Amino acid sequence: MIRTARPADLDAMAALHTRARATYYQGRLPPEAYAGAAELARTREGWSRAVARSAADGGVLCAERDGRITGVAAYRTAEGETTLTQLHVDPDQWRRGTGSALHAACLDAWRRAGTARVRLEVYEHNLRAQAFYARQGWLPEPGAAAPGSHRVLWLAVAPPSGE
């Protein structure tokens, strides 16, 4: 089930985010950059700000299975540009359709909002995520790189059927 995130979900969302990030940062960044109490608190605070945003400024969605949060996605619209800021699936839930369901729910929200194009940045070493986004239709930004160690991808959002 995909639903809107609630403040009561914050601890579970931050823990899931931390587990997912460890899969692609481990061995590439120092552990304090993606794990530990301070990073978990910072992550929870970030999710708290995202959940508190108005619907006009973005959204946060949770995938839930058997009462447990198994995936999270967040997007934000600022200055006319929509960005998929987060999409994480708990590693023990990979290959079960959770990411695709979250992505589809984001697409539905973007279509309802009249969004034509969405941006994201993906860690250059996270090949699993890059393959996932390619399957969803995301394309790299030609000739441009994101700051640091990320790649910029864009998705054209087709209008709702019948328009």
C-alpha cells in the first residue's frame, strides 16, 4: 500500500533511509557520512521538514507492507522546478515492486499537479538506482554533471490519459 507519510512514521523512515544509503555508500564514504546517531538524527530532521511541507511544495509517500514501512519517496517543487529528492526501498524488500509502486504514485501526483518535467540527482556509484531510473524512463542530462559525485537525470511527465 502506498500512502502519504505522517509524523508518526519519521523514526521508521529515517532508519530505512539509513539502511538503504549504507548499501551504496559503504566502502566509498566514511561511515559517519551515512550512519551513526548524529547522521540518523540529521536524516530524521530532514524527513520531518519534508513531511511538514504543504502539498503545493511537494509530498512524501510511504510504501507499507504488513504494517511496516518498506519504502519512502519525497519530491519538492520550488521556483517552478520539481525534484524527486528521495526514493529508498528497504534492502530486504528489493525486487518486490516497492520502488516501482512508489515511483508510479509520484508520477500520479506530478500529473495531477500538471508537472511536465522532474529532476533528480543519483549517486554515481549507485548503479542499482541508475538502472531502476532508466527503466522508469529517466534520462541523463546531456553534457552536465551534478555537483560532487552525483548525476542529474530528467523525466518527462506525460499528461494524464485523455488530455
